[in-house]
Amino acid sequence: MCGIVGCAGPEPVLPILLEGLTRLEYRGYDSAGIALQTGSAVWRRRRPGKLAELVAVVDDAPEATTGIGHTRWATHGGPSESNAHPHTDCTGRVAVVHNGIIENYLALAAGLGPSHERTSQTDTEVLAHLVEDELAGGSSLADAVRACLARVEGSFAIAAVNAGEPGLIVAARRGSPLIAGRTETSGLVASDIPAILGQTREVYVLDDDQVVEVRPGSLRVTTLAGEEVTPVRRRVDWDLEAAEKGGYEDFMLKEIHEQPQAVAETLRERLLPDGRLHLDATTLTEDQLRAVDKVFVVGCGTSYHAGLVAKYAIEHFARLPVEIDVASEFRYRDPVLDPNTLVVGVSQSGESLDTMEACRFAKSPTNKARLLVICNVVDSSMAREADAVLYTRAGPEVCVASTKTHLAQIAGLELLALYLAQLRGTLYPLEIHALVDTLRGLPTVIERALAHEDEYMEAGRRFVDVRDFFFLGRGVGFPVALEGALKLKEISYARAEAYPGGEMKHGPIALIEPGTVVVAVATRGRLHSKMLSNIQEMRARGATIVAVANEGDDETAAQADVVLPVPATHELFSPAVDVVALQLFAYAIAKARGCDVDQPRNLAKTVTVE
Ligand code: G6P
């Protein structure tokens, strides 16, 4: 997803921008560019492809202390130099970078006078021309940006410079993430914290429809109407080291190994002695939660799979009906919501636009549902929208494909299920204590799974050349199968379909032929024997079986060609253990295929377009 960085200060800005763009790489991008303010003009350079392509062509950059940079993930217009940001106006004196989508850009472009010449297919460029018109009418850059954004529909984070106003960056947001930062001598703006962490720890979170004027050593925030606002200041206490690879070959491997800690941190001091769940922020009363008669969980990608696990846990422990929705579908299907509905938004970033809009829809005056958000980024847009927040304390996740935040989400959702059970009296306190103890032991069980790393990797390497995989699971093993298939697709580009084991016979079994690889999640649980029957059905048609099975389960091992052993835990907590085997299985295949596991093609870490 597009990333923005900008800096106005006393020092040469080019290295600061390039470092910031490097820190934004994990969001996924297909071109990059920078614009430097040089007194009377704006110097711009853009390149499709990786950041190295841009770095190779900035040797002749002029000395400048103010500039903006961008990594672009194509939406309107392919990944070419002319579509890369920054975009300039006709005079070349205004440069704009943008993340998001300007939905009415065609109407805005049609309203531009005939003198304007557009040079890209992007929705963004129209902004530069609108600003140009405002400046021509005598406005300052800040006034021009405020006036233009009042006419824009859609979601955006933008930053702009004007050659005529040295030492100034004007930035704003609606729906897409943007933060500002400050030191004694410089002002900064970026899509997220790592991009400016090398410069400052003093960060300001901006709200929708706020405009920030960034100058050396100062920030001024206003509304679109120009009213002054005092932004919320936050000191960042994690450092850049935490976002580095820490000795591992890639972020993905590092983050897989951080999973026990991510789960332990998420569970730490969560349950108060009286049994209440400690949420990071809440305006919900216990009575309101007790009155909840239905739960919806919404999320995208890996977060959606964590939501599926929650359905099993909440329905079983708290005896509440739970519906799970892919966030992008939720608000378009007329779900029945009211103040007794709890909507749980699950998101690593807290910024995915689909989930964000699903959350907003749930809370809208028409629906009035209660909103609880589980996310990993403090003060994210979703966290600020929510009635209650439970942060997964997994630390920054850099690899585009989620791993440690997924396990932390499962831990958080299991806690929520137990808390709802306690409120509703569906379990005896002793039962809850026993379950909480088991949950607390989960990090150790995950460690034990990680001890099998070599076996998982070796198994993966056996299937490097396989094109099609089937992943099967039953009960709570089905979300594990879905997540295992998604990981494999994301990072190795193999085709992988996931099905509930019992569903294969209703159609997909037609695709099974000798040599088809079937990965079966077959750990012990209520449906274990049924899963074994499903494995038999696949074997009978010549499939090669890779089974995720409990350590020492010889009965299951006897049905499989390859075993991925995992330690046992409570069935409803087992997804947090079993998925580890599939993450490393996928990792090994992707690495053996020479894929860039941290930044897979076409993917973005945080998708802030619909
Ligand atoms: C993108 C990423 C996925 C991620 C999904 C949801 O599509 O590529 O890895 O699972 O967004 O992100 P979120 O931040 O909302 O969990």
C-alpha cells in the first residue's frame, strides 16, 4: 500500500527521505519517487520497481532541506514512471503525494480549465492541478489544500510542497493513515511510525479531515475549515531495532519465532483477579456486554481467519451466536444489528479500509452496535473508532504476510470468549480458571512446535515443484487449513485451496489424482476420526498426504506420507499451535522457489483502498 514520508528541517533531506521510504517498503509497492524543494523550483525523480531503482538515479539531486517521498501501490493506472508519485502541477512548482483513492477525480478533472495538461492516469494528479488553481488565485499552500480537500470524495492521506513556500510541507488525511512528528529543528510527516523513527520519537496522530503544516521544528494542525486543533502527542517507546531482522534471514522467519512472546505479551495481565477482562480502552459497561445477544466478527485475510477461530470459541464457551464476515462484504449485505450486537473488528494494522468501514457501519446511528477492536497498532484509526480496544502486543510486524499478529489475535479472541462466558455464566469459575491456565501455557506449547522447525522445513522442501495443494481441516482445524493455504499462496505463489474435510466429496474431490498434495490438519479433537476418514478418501484416489498431527499420534502418522508433528493443547486453542507448522511449511517452499517472502508480489501490508 502506498507510503508517504516528508521532512522539513535544517539538514540535507534526501537521505532522510530515502531511509523513510526503506522503512515503508514492507507495506508493498511497485514504484517510488521523491520531490525536493529547491528555493524556486521542485526537483522530482520517480522510478517504477524497487527503491533501488530510484536510489540509482538521484546522484544529481540538488541540495535541499525540505522534501516528500512516496512508495506507490498501483490502483488507478499501472506501475509506470508517469503514474509514480510525486505528481506535479503544470508549472512544476507544486508536488503532491497521495495514499488512497479520490473517488470523484474524473468529475474534478472535468472541472479543470482547458489550460491544464494531465500527464498520468492517476486519480492523484488532479489534486496538484486543483492546488495550482488555488495558488494562482492568491491562496497559500495550506489554504489551497484545505479548499481542494473540501471538494474531494474518497479516502486519502496526502502531502504537498510548493516551490514558493520554502521549508513547508502541508499534509492531510481522511480514512488513510498519516502521522506527524517533530524535533527541535525539523518537522516530519509519514504514513506510519517506522518511517520517521530514525528522526524522532515525538509523534502526533492526526484525525480525519485534519491538515498539518509541517515546518522545521514546528507543526500546526487545523480542520478543513481552518480552525486550529491541538493534536494528541505520543512518545514511541519501541525502537528501530525491534523492526529490524534480528539476525534472521528475513522478517517472516523472525516474526514466526517471535510468536510465543507475542502471545505471552497479549495475555499478560489481561484477566483481573475478579475475572474481568482488562481492555486497553473501553466505554462499554458490563451490563452492556451482558446484554449482547449476538456477535459479528469482521476482518480481512489472516485477520478474518483469526475471526473464524473466535466463532468456535465464543459459541462454545459463551453460548452466543457468532457470525463471521469478510469485512469487505459486511456492510453491503444488510446485516441485522442493534445495540445488543457486539461487532468485533480484527485487524493487525487497524487501518485496513474494508475493516475500518465495516466497523464504522456497525457503529453508525442507524445500526448502533457496540464495537470492540482487536488490533496491533496503538492509536490506529480503528482503535480510535471503537467502544473498546484490546491491543495484541505483538510488536511491529514487517513481513507483508502476517504470522505473529495472527497468533496474538487468536489469543486475544480466546480471552474475549472466556470473558463473555464469565459474564454470561455459561462456564463455572473453576472451569474458566482452568482454561485461562491452559491459555497461559500456550506460549510454551508454541515454543515446542517451533522446536520442530527443521522437520516442517524439510517437509516443505519436498514439495517445491508442486503446483496445486489442497488444505483440509474440520471444526477449528478448518480456519487453520484456510490460513495454511493463504500463507502458501501469498509467499510461494502456489495454488492452494482450503476446504472443510467433509466437503471434498461434494465436488472438489474430482480434482484429486495420483500425486495431488493434500495437507490435512488432523490434530486430536472431536472430529479427529472423521478427518481420518476424509484422509482415507484422498489416499484412495492417489493423493500424497501431509498431516499436521499431534506428537506421538501413530494412528494418524500411519495414514500420512509426511507428518508435521505439533504438541497438543485444548482443541479450541489448537489453531495457535497447528498453524505454526503450516507457516514454516509454506516458508520453506517459498524460499526454495527463490521468492521474496517479506514482500510478495502484488501484496500490500496494509490495504487502505476499498
Ligand atoms: C492485507 C495483507 C494481509 C492481511 C490483510 C488484513 O491484505 O496482505 O496479510 O491479513 O491485509 O490486514 P489487517 O491489518 O487488517 O489485519
